[in-house]
Amino acid sequence: MLLNVHKNFLIMKKITILLLFLSISCSCIKKNTNKSFNDLNKAQIVYLYNLNIIYDFVYYDTWKDTENRSLEPAVFFLENITNIKSNFRKNMSEMYWPTIVNYNEWKNWYLKNKERLIWDEKEKKVKIKKQ
């Protein structure tokens, strides 16, 4: 019973993040005013979405569920944006295996650099504004 409640909580959390992302995306399309503010938020939401996948993997030991939610692309995204590498597990199938340390490094990077994250509308991806 408790496991079902936890899974439902995780699903609702993901749906909430997705809805927030979609609402900001729609507001970017409808309004051209204050575009940089909306773009910055969109980039932050994409970053936090990927960080949330790592959080679930690390703290809730949901590697099977996380695997279906694209753990590898989330790690790849965070590594490319931050230049902070994830732990890598070599066994029968090589795979990323982020740790609590990796999660905290990526979270701390975000807290220090979130204002530098921008959404490139032309390339449809997150980029970092140069200092």
C-alpha cells in the first residue's frame, strides 16, 4: 500500500513538472513580451526536470522505473551543461549510475548558475550564457 502511494506521488510530481513546463512553453508562444524571462524559466525547468530524474534514481532507488524515464539522457544532459561527470557502473551492461554526490554536485551547480541558463529557441535546447 505504501509503495503504491509512493509511486502515485512520483507520477503526480512528474505530471506537475510537465504541466508547468507546458504552460510556460505556451506562454512563450503567445506572448513576445518579456521573452528572456520566459526563456530563462524554460531552460531552468528543463534542467530541473532532468535533475528530478536523478533525484528519484538516487533517493528512491527507482532504477527500473527511472530507466523507462530516460536516465541516460538525463545524465548526458547534466554532464554536458555542467561538465560534472556521473559515476559509471561497469558490469554486464555498462550504464550510468549517478550517486548522491553526483546529484548534490549538479544541484549545487544549478543553485550557483541558474541565472546563466537560457533556452535557445532556434536550436530548441538549453545553453549557458557566458559570464
